[in-house]
Amino acid sequence: MSVTVFYASVSGSLEVKKRQERINSVLSSKKIAYKSIDITQKPEHKDLMRKIANNPTAMPPQIANGSNYCGVSVAHAGKSNKEL
């Protein structure tokens, strides 16, 4: 399975931007390979993110491992617990 980070390249929310940067930083520092999918580029990317999250109103960033939803709090837990 591969880790996927769903993000938005265009966002008016500073909080969303900070969360996205934090997730990228944690995954990179742990040397975890991941692919980024920009949900603003294609509507089907946003639909996939929301389907995996099982939440029709889910907002980026969101993390998935294959088709398993990981959420966003996993990045914060991994940083403090030294495991992801």
C-alpha cells in the first residue's frame, strides 16, 4: 500500500495550509514515501478523498494508506509518539 496525502493547492484558510505543511514535514522527516493529490485539479480527486474518509464534507488535508483512511491526526500522533 502507498500513503496518499490529499491536499488543496488553493485555499483561503491559513489553518488548512498549516496542516498541509505539517503533514508534509512529518512524513518527509520520517522518510515515509507518499504521493500528493491536489483535490482542486479534478473533482474526482475530491470525491475519492471524501469516499475514503467516509465523509461527504471532508476537507483537506486527509491521509490514506491505500484505501484505508488515516485522517489528519495521525501526523500529530506520529510526531509525538515517534511512530506513524
